[in-house]
Amino acid sequence: MNISFWGAMLLLLLVAIVIMIFPLLRVRPTHSLAYKTSNIKLHEEKLNELNIDLQEDRIDQAAYKLARQELDRELLVDTPMESKDNAALHYTTEAKKHPALALAIAVFLPALSLLVYMQLGMHADSQQEMIAAATDKNVPSVEAMVAKLEKYLQENKGEFKDWVMLGRSYKYMGRYGEAANAFITASEIEQSPQLMLEHAEVLALMNGQKFNEEARDLSLRALAMAPGDVNALWFAGVAEFQFAHYRESIEYLSQLASVAGEDAEIDRSIRMYIEEARKQLIAAGESVAAMDELLPPVKAAPPVANLTSLKVKIDISNEARENFASTDIVFVYAKALTGPKMPLAAQRLTLADLPATVVLDDSMAMVEGMNLSAFKQVVVSARVSKTGTAIAQSGDYIGEIVVDDVTSTSELSIGIDKRVP
């Protein structure tokens, strides 16, 4: 509560008290007896007696008339006309105050008002705070959820989605070997191009971001299952480039022309690989198509329907960059503004990749139902870490931005510039 609220409430309370106790403290008439009223009554009594005397023949008509005129004259004399000056002379007033009652009201009314407010006015707020606190206490950390999922899978066979979830959690925590094993178990249950690509990614991360034979094979198999998938084309193109299969790399990456037209950062990365592949082929004496033929300008592909996503541009301040190596890990993730503390979507980069643009979407959820679509307001963070751990450590640098509506299509921009204490 702010000072203005309490001031206004106190003023209104004082006004109410004054209105209630003022009549109890002022002099007020409790009994009024007019002399005029008494004289009229006396006149009526004498007139009745006179009428009785006339009826019983104790007086004649002439005497009655004279006596009646005399009574009327007395009444006029004893009952003068009232004015502001003489009105008080014709009434008697008995004054009475009630200070005890006024004091009781002055003390009791504020106390009663405060009690009612404490019970009713603040009850709703306290309930909300208690609910929020209970919610926060009941929200487990990523490590706790992973441990719970591990225990569940030790006791049960588990479904495909359970093992994928475990593998993604391990990947986010930097436990790449365990992530690879979880993905292998998931692939034994069901084959999926997306799973193969995620498996290839953790193998490359284990190998210093270099595709080994297994990672390359997974990428090509994923592409064979989903020929037009942009992620599969990208993984296959990069893998073939690292294996010096430059013509195949150009073939795959050039199919991403439509994606390159949507985002300048993606376009830059694709052109870098293709240009280097062309140089290697030309140096080997082979002919290769010009860049304009490989990546012609095209219309941007329409966005995927029913998929909530956030496009985030990440950069880092010069001061922060000086404290890290180019190979240090950069985490980009979105969390609910209020509610669970686990990431709803996450990406991993290296410092060498910055500045870069990433996309966080529903497909990156580590827990089913806990994705971007489930929350309207989120906090998007980018953090660079020397240790590569998912939990922020002292010495890391971070940047954050609050998103009020995840359905917004505008591009976000985050600068990593604040040191974690």
C-alpha cells in the first residue's frame, strides 16, 4: 500500500468520526415548554367554567359576554407575537451532552474499520501471495526434474517422448554423453529425423563442434527421411563441408535459398560456407556455378502455422567479450515470467557465433505442455559461461528482455552486458 492510499483512508475516517460525534458534543434541546401553550390551556379552562356558569343560570347572558371579552383580552396580553429577539424568552431549554458516547465512537470506529479491512481487504492479496509462494515452492529445478525422470525411466521402460525429453535436458545441462545415450534409446523405440539431428548435434558438441562419421551419417539419414527439411539440409551441408565434400555441401546449402531470404544472419552463414566451398573446388581445378546462380533472390517462405516462436538477435558488449574465449558457450533461453523456472525453449551457441539470430519455438520444450504457447509473458535471456553449465555462475555475463506477448512477431534484441554476481 502506498502513502496516498493510507492518507486518503485516514482522512475519510476522520470525516466520518466528526459527522457522528458532533451532534453528541453540542447543546441540543431535549424538552421545550412554551408559555404561550400554557396560557392558551388556562384560557380554555376558564372559558369552560364560564360556559358551565351560563348553562346553570348562575350568570346571565350580559355577564357572560363581558366575562368572555375579558378572557380574550387577557389571552392577547399573555401571548405576544414571537420574533427573533423574543422567541427565546417564551421557551425553556434543557441542555444535555454525551461525551462518553462520542469518545467510544471515536475509538471504536477506527478499530472496527481496521479490523474489517485486515480481514477482508487484505485477505485477497495475502491469498494470492500465498498461492504464488506455494507455486514457486512446488516448481522443481531442471536438475530435480531430470533426476525424477531418470528414476522413472529406471523403473519403467519409458516412451519415446520420455527419452527425447531426457536427452534434451542432458543437452541443455551440457551432459552430452548422457544425452547421446538417451537419444540412442529413443531411436530404438522410434525413428525420427528430428531425433537424428539432435543426436548428431550432441555428437558434434562432444567433438569440439566437429561432425564425426556417426554425426554425418545421422544427418544424411535424417535428410533422406525428410528431403525438404531445412534443419536436415543445414546439418548435411555443414557435415559435408567439414568432410571436404564441397560439391555435396553446396548442393544441400543452396536449397536453403528461401530460408536465407528471410534472415540476414542465416543468409550470411550459408553464403560463407558456399563461398568457401566454391574456392576449394576452383582451387582444385573444378568448375562451379556462380553465387548468383546458387542463391538467387526468392520470396520468403511463409511461417509455419500453429507454432509459437520468438526470433532473438544476440550480441555481446566488448567489455564482456574480453572475459571469455571464442569457444565459450552461450545459452539462449526463454522462461515464464511467473511460474515454472525451467526453460520453455533453449538454444546453445558459442561466443564466436555472436552476433547471431536464433529462433526459440514450441518444439524445444523439455517437458510436454511446458512450451512457449503455454505462457503469454516470458523472459528471454542470453548468457555466456566459461564453465558451460546450465546454471548461472558468478562471473558469467547475461542479458535479458521481458516479452509481454509471445505471439508478437517482432524481432527481439538482447545485449549480453551484465555480470552475474
